[in-house]
Amino acid sequence: MTERRHNRGRYLLLVLLLLQAGCFDQQADQLKKCEQQTHPLGYPSNMGGFNADLMDACMKDAGYRFDTSHSFCELKPSIPLKVNAYCYVPDTPIRYWVYRIEMMFRSQ
């Protein structure tokens, strides 16, 4: 009986860790950090110096890849897709699938 409880505790811990691994809020926070590091002075009114490659590299270094498959990843006037958190997904398989499950239940 105690072994069963021990296994349930392990499974619960694993589920909690998996849910934390794909958290969209962490992804959005990381995007903001990358924005601060890569945007020109005067952003967003000054997009002349914006470098999408730097933004993409920053997110890649943080464990995300650019992906336009989410319905909220849409082009808006004068705002590049590279600054939309919905246009990035975790780059490891487990984090990606946890992210996909989270997105199924997330509403905007």
C-alpha cells in the first residue's frame, strides 16, 4: 500500500514538473527580456533599427523556436511577428507537447 502512495506521489510530481516546463507565461516573460536586449532605442515607435535575427537568436538561446502555426501568431501593422509570444514554441519535444496541451485550454 505504501509503495502505491509513493508511486502516486512520483506521478503527481512528474505532472507538475511537466506543466511547469511548458508554461506560456514563462515564454512571454522570456520574449520581453529578449525585446529589452534587442530592440532599438525608442521602440516601438522606432522600428527602423529592429533586427529580427537578433530577436530570433535570443529566443533560440532561451530554448524556443519561431513557429507561425498558432492562430494568435498574426501580423499586425508595423509590429513584426518576431515580437509576438504566440509565434514561438519550446524547442524540446516534451516542453513542446506540454505547451500544445496548455494552448488547447488557454483562452485569450
